[in-house]
Amino acid sequence: MVSYWDQLALLSNEKCLIYGLGNVGRQDDGLGIRLIEKLESISLPSFVSLESNYQLNVEDALLISAFEVVLFADASVEAEAVSPFSIRPIQPLLEMTLWEKSSRFSPNSSRI
């Protein structure tokens, strides 16, 4: 069986950050936080770092820039989901969303 680490090509020892997002007070929205808590209790490769917060902040850009691979773990409601979780690459979009207008954003969007 091929592990998720193999699937993500992390065996090259690239510095990897797994960043969990969410609010545990909002039931399933706490998924990212709970995942990091679980991962902290197991042995991970030395090149994997863990971080969590309620949401991404501008200050996180410095932290994230120090890693070659970053995995964001966050809850999502998607009608087409066929499994309890998915891993997919994201790229920045030229889309800007005003924070005051919505609490829902695409993973690729920038928030101002």
C-alpha cells in the first residue's frame, strides 16, 4: 500500500508544513485544528512541521514561505465529494473577495 507521503512526493525530504484551519466551536469547521492535534500525537518525518489557527493571517505568509510544500487542512462542503476528504493542488487566483461581504471563499482566493 502506498502511503499518503509517497503520493505527495514528500520522500525527497522537502520541508513540508501541514497547516490546520478551523474553529472547534463550530462542529465540523474544527477539522483542521483536530487533524493537527491528532498528527501531533504520532511520529512524523522530521521534515514535516505542524501549525494551526482559526484562519490564515497576513503574518502567516512569512511562515509559509519557509516551506517547499504546504498542505492546508480545512473543512469544506462540496456536493461532488466522493470521500470523507480530498487532497488537491491550489493556485492563486486573481479573484479578490471583500472580507465583510462573505465568510465563504474559494481556497485559491485572496481576502482583503
